[in-house]
Amino acid sequence: MRRAADYVAGLRDGRAVFLDGERVPDVTSHPAFAEPIRRIAERYDAAREAPERTTCVDPVSGRRIGSMWLIPRSAEDLGRRRAVHRFWAEGSYGLMGRTPDHVASVLTGFAGWRQLFDRGGAQFGDNVVRFHARARDEDLYVTYAIVPPQIDRGTPAHRHPEPFLHPGVVRETDAGIVIRGAHSIATSVTMADWLFVSYITPLVPGDEDYAISLVVPVGAAGLRLLPRRPYATLATSVYDYPLSSRFDEIDTTVVFDDVLVPWEHVFVYRSVERVTAQFHESPAHVTANFQSLVRFGVKLELLAGLAVKLVEVGRGEGDPVTQATLGGDIATFCATFDALVAAAEHYPLVSEGYARPHPQYVYAGMSLQRRLIGDLYKTVRELAGGAFQHLPSSERSFESPETRAATERYYQSIGTPARDRVKLLKLIWDFIGTEYGGRQLQYEMFYSAAQPVVNRRMFRAYDWGAARGMVDRLLSEY
């Protein structure tokens, strides 16, 4: 397993990160990026200290590997994967979605379904399997860029007013292919080692120049990273902004200024059909979203804990109406969601030797997640009432001799000192009310797709045949 120090050292690779128009000399020490990197680094060291949760024996080689790289062959293997996903999620309380185990799940789905990539030539299947093995053996942090900028949603890439607004192949050489264009929302790329580049958005015939699937090191020549405004630089203190100051996995636009990608790092080349199939014909999409749901379950536990502590601080836990709200609006969803994740694990669909988390339960969880996350935020706001408007401006109110006594007296609740009560309320507000909290809500609603897209995936995953069969049996009885 990788050491934290080695991970951090690997980020000093000359990567071209531009914040507010200026190049960042070292992301590991810059205040916008240092704390999220520290969180990931600490988790790498923690993974080394918990091998029973984070590693397993590879049945092919007999060697011990990181469980997030295990190609699942059974429900038991999915249980091992669920354990390592939960381990990574616990490091950020479920607030960081693109931890190293997410795209590891995509690459694992690819490697377990190499026959799809072989359709373009055996060399492409070899590339997939070889890179998966490398990422596994080096314990790499890979993230992805698979969504282009919203330049014109109604026009395919090859019909844009100028070419290569979206990433595409400018030319090919003996050494590889040259990529030009830009992708948006490359979450966590500033603190990752490698970037997987392709399209989850639909391509159409004529888009062959854009029909690519490949990996590139984040420090590659010609690759520029343009992050959105980081929330850590806005935080005045950890006490006042405990989440945004530490757990911001910064979303970034990636620009390819004629980046040379060697042939051995190319998985799909000029095939619209295979770019689409790589996610949904292979197990990659359902395997990656299994990770997402495990991570979201950890986040739900945090939300439930915040809600009940909010009620306890206000001494409202004995109120029947409040109990009904906690039980019906929060606990019910948390328990249901956990059951869906467990069902996806325990009832896999096994084909070609690969155990997919059951798509019916994965997509049911995704559909419920994005439909109900706003309601959960609303419930917590209602439990808080006007408490968020009744907070001191910053932690310094407790330190100034001019305001200390009044702050400690008037911001307390019975049984809870003012500093502890304010600390909890600021934590909750950073979760659901600050700009960071707004990004968290938007992420959960759209990290995979819009609601109609998720619903169509659920339509395809559900066993309509069994439902029809029951009706046919009933009709045949009379």
C-alpha cells in the first residue's frame, strides 16, 4: 500500500494548475489545495494500518492487493469492495466523492471486460489490462474528465463552429495521438496522479475524432488545469468552516493544448460505439456507482447524526412531532438506502466471470438519492429554525474581551455551553447552507446524470419480465 509521503511527493510533478490567472507553483503547499491533499494523504497511511479492511488476496496472482482493484467474481468479493469504499468514505465523512477508489472502480470494470476493448484490436484490451495492473501495483490515484463544456448541448461536437472545443484527436503519430480541446468538471484532478479521459455524454456518428478513451498523467506536457474558486481560501477558520476548509475536492476544467498520448495509454480510438459501450455494456458504470452509493451512505449517517444532535442541543428529543420527523424523514431513508446497497452486494449479476452489483438496486439507490437529498436538507433546516441566523460572526467573538461574556451567555442552550452549541451549528451550516454546502447538494443531484437519465437506466435494470409474468399467470386462471 502506498505511503502518504510518496503520494504527496508525486504531486510535485510540474503540473500546470492556474488559479485566478496565475500558475500555482506547488499544489501541496498552496492554501487552496493543501488541506484536501492532506486528507487523502492521511487516508493512504491509514489504509496501510488497516489491511483487513483495505486489502485482499488476488485469486489470480496470490498476492495481496488493494481491494478497490479487485475484479469481483462473487458477492463476497463485492463485500470486500464495499468495505474499502466505506473506509475511504469515512475519511471525509462521505463528503468527497472522487476519492481514489471511484475511478479505480471504472478501471476495474474495464479490466474485467477487456473483450469490449478487444473489438478495436487486441492491443487496446492489452492496454486496459496493463494500465489497471499498473494502477493497482502502484496504488495510483486516478480521476476522470468525461463531461465536455456546455457550449451547445443541441449540436454534436463535429458540428461546432470551430473544431476541438471538446477533446478530440488533432492528429496521430507513430508515438501516439495528439489531443486538443477541453473537458469540464474534472473533480479532484488537482490532487490526483492520472486522468482518465473519455465521454459519458452521448456521441453521434460523425464524432469519430472525439471518440476516445485514454489515460494521461496529470503532469503531462500541454495539460492545463483551471479550477473553480476553492472554498478553503474563503474559510476564516476551521471552527467557523470545518468542512469547506478541509474537504473541498475542487472541480476543475482541463484544457488539452495538443497533449501527446502514447498508444499504450489509449483504450478506444475513433469508435463512437465503443466509447458508449465502455460504461454500460461493461460493468464499469454500475461498479463505480456502487462505490458512490456506499460513500453516500456514510454521508447519510453524518446527516442523521447532525440532525439528532441538533435536536438534543435544543432539548427537543422528547417531542413526539420531532421524533416523527427524525424517524420518518431521515431514519427511514437512511435505512432504506443502506438496504439497497446491501442488496446490490448480496445479489450480484454474474456473467463472463464478473459479479456486477445488481443494477436494479444500484439505479434505484441513485434515483432515490438525487430525488430526496433536497428534502433531507430541508428537514434539517426546519429542525434548526432560526438557529443559523442567531450565530456569532466568527470564533473571535469568544476570544475578544469586549464580546466574550455576552457570547458565552446568550448563545448557550440549557445543558450546552455556547462554544459547543455554536460549533455544532456552524458545522451543520457548512454542510447545508454555505457555498460549499450548495456545491454538495448540486453534486449529489448531478454527479451521475439528470433525473430522467437515471430513471431510464432504472427502467432498463428492472425485471419487467417477472412483473409481466405475474399478470399473465393471473389472466390465465380465469
